Amino acid sequence: MKPKWDAIFNTLEKWRLQLSAAAENNPSVSTIAENYRNDPWAVLVSTILSLRTKDEVTLAASERLLEIAVSPAELAAMKTAAIEKLIYPAGFYRNKTASLKKIAAILLEQYGGKVPSSMDDLLALPGVGRKTANLVLNEAFDINAICVDIHVHRISNRCGWLSSKTPEETEMILRKILPLRFWKKINYLLVLYGQKLCRPVSPFCSRCVIERHCARNGVDRSR
């Protein structure tokens, strides 16, 4: 069955607004984007810190670091230990510190201290994968891109909108079937939905607002 995208996204957006009104919304990279007025450097830093890290930890770590490292030049001048201390306890904070130091040097040497706005250039940066690159394009440059993380991948397959084995494969399929007007929204909405209701194990199907659009693929147990 072909997904009814307008109905799906309208329902998810209404649910998000109700959640926000109840003060249950989670901090995210989008919060960083808003706080720093879509500064590409801030979005790139916070996105890298967010990998395998809880949103509230990412937000706090990003704010601590960006208060000092307001641009690649400031971060490049910082000592490794100082960066590690500021971003701890973000997951893999030592590896992320190393990547950020390398990225800052590359941006200064090759891009005049600016974050590039092309997928190929972003992917060439250390520690930057398709998820990070797409999110930076979305949040920092207002470029249509589909950011697929574990939530988008899981929910898209669970609902039966597509069938794929990896997040990258999911992205490529969504590029073909998802209307352009929803590209920027899908990550933010499905990440929030995956965190709150459509959990990996035993999802809250009894509270699902898009149940009519879901095939419940692979759901053996639910609440």
C-alpha cells in the first residue's frame, strides 16, 4: 500500500505540538540550531557530539564547548584535554575530540574557517557520516536532505513504507518515494516518535497516532 504521506505527517505534527504544549518535548540538535541561529559550525559540532549520546547530554556538552569554541579557530587553539573535559560525558568523547580537532584544522586550511554546504565536502570530514552530513544540510543550510538514523530506519520498515536492511538503504529509498516537502521533517518527527512511543522493543501501539498507516512489521510484543 502506498503511504499517505500528507495524512501521516499531519498527524505526527499535531502529536508533536501536543507533546510540546505538555512540556514533554526532548532537547535535540534542532534545539542547538535554534539557539545558535542555524550557525553551521554549532550544528556540526552538536551533531557530532550527539552520536551515541542522550539528547540532554548532547545539549549540555554542546553549550559548554561552543561557549568557548565559537568557531573552528578557537577550537583548533584549544588543548585536547580541555575539549575532553568540556564535552564529557558524551559518548566516545575522546574520539569525538580528536575528530573535532581534525575538522577544525581542515576547515581553516581548506574552507577559510567555514563549514562547507555540500554533501561530498561534509562526508570528507573526519567522523562525519551521511546522518551527520544530512542533518547539517537540513539544520544549518536549510537544504532539503533526508537524515536517517535508527528511529527513521526502524519506523519506516515497521510501518511497511519500505523494506531495507540499513539506514543508508532507507535513505536512498525515501529519496525516491518521499515528497520533497517532507524531507526536512521526517528525522525530527520520527526520532521524537521513536523515543516516546515507537520503541525498538515493545512499542506503545495502544497509543500510536499513525496505527492506520502501520503494518506492524516485526512487532511481536507491544503495549
